[in-house]
Amino acid sequence: MLVLPKNTEELKRVLKIVAISKKEFLVMGNGSNILVRDGGFDGIIIKLGEGFNQITVNKEDQTLMVGASALLSRVARETVEAELTGFEFASGIPGSMGGALFMNAGAYGWEMSQIVREARVISRDGSREYTLLNDKMELGYRSSIFEKTGDIIISVKLKLDTGEKEKISETMKNLTARRNEKQPMNFPSAGSFFKRPEGNYAGKLIEEAGLKGLMVGDARVSPLHAGFIINTGNAKAKDIISLMKLVQSTVYDKTGIKLEPEVRIIGED
């Protein structure tokens, strides 16, 4: 079941009903890093609606208040117009603000943890709305406290710096060009599939294991960037998961390093 609450009050009501029903639920952002198993998800998916995509810019103190469902690409455009720098790294990430904070998304040496000041949050049972400061979010590599609590991010306050419009725009264009050159943007994928192991890179380990181009069904380790698993046609979730496990076991056998998926895998086989 898909539920689309339009505002905070609707979201609180939905969460209270879900809590009473004891049904499993998932709050989905843009869905760009989620893989649903072939049996589907036997629960409730909550996707935040129009009331959660507002962006308010305060140029005086270089802050933005961003709704959780606002796409990062749109936030990036707002920062260019406001001449605020620090968000360039996130401009090409295909996700929403809430999802980006949930997983502490990052690229090119930057992470959300460096620019987030605070967030407005609703408890998973809908009973409480509160503000959580950055130092209480337990932001680590692709992780946050929200994974533990299940509480829902509804808005995020960012703190940026004053910059020059032309330089900010040029940096975003350069990062987009780098992304398009090095990542398989012409095939469907859930983005970078594995977390970066400490002191190494997943793509490097997979390539060194000789797995670039390896296929299971229509799922393939990208020949362009081994950190991506792409769908070359009609790959099933089971193909992608089988390929993931094959990559994990091969890399572990060769290096002793266990690759952990960055993609969220949900649902039933």
C-alpha cells in the first residue's frame, strides 16, 4: 500500500494508524537507492507529498530550510540563485533531502554531515514532533540515528557559505561532467551499490577481483565503474541480489574484506 500524506498533520495521523496496525512501513524519498525483491513489499510505503517540498532561503545567515521530499537537484538550483556555496557535491545525487540525510549521502569528499545544522523530525508512532541538532544525529559513513529510531525527517536546515554564482554553477557543471564520464548513467541502477570499506574502495576491489562486466541474467557489474550493478534489460531483483552475493563472496575470498550493500533491499522473495 502506498500512502501520500500532504502535510505534517496527515503524516502524524498515518503514523498513528500504522503504529496501531503494527504493519511494517517504509518512508520513501525519491527511491533512488532502494531495491524491492520480486515478491514485493508486504507493508505500507509512505511517500511524503507536496507539503514537504518547500525550500526557504535566508541569505543573511546563509541557511536553507528544505522540506524532506525536495529533490537535491532542485535544492542545488536554489543555492546557485542565492549565491550560496557548499552544496555543489550533492547537486548530481538523484535523491531527496530526507533520504540524503537519512544515509548521510556524500560525494567528492563531502557529506551531508558537514552542512546540516538541524532537522525537524516526527517519531515513528506519530506522537511527537521535535528538532534534532547535528551533533545528536550520529552521522557516520552512509549512516545516521534515523536508521535506528525509525523516526521520520520532515525538514532539514542547511548552513552554507556565501559564494559567487558563476563559480558555484561552474563547479556543479564540472562535477556533473565527472559523474557522467565515470558512472554508468545510461543504464538503470540504484547508484553506488556497496559501501566503501575502510581504507579502500568497493569499485577498486571488485575490479581487481576480475568481476567487471560479470552478469547474472540481465544484471551486470558495470564495465565502466565496478561499484555499480546495472540493469542491461529485464533484470529481476533476484538477479541483482545473486550478483551482489557473488561479488561479495569473490571479493571476500580474495581479500578478506566483506562488502556491505549501500542500497536498501526490502520486500519478500
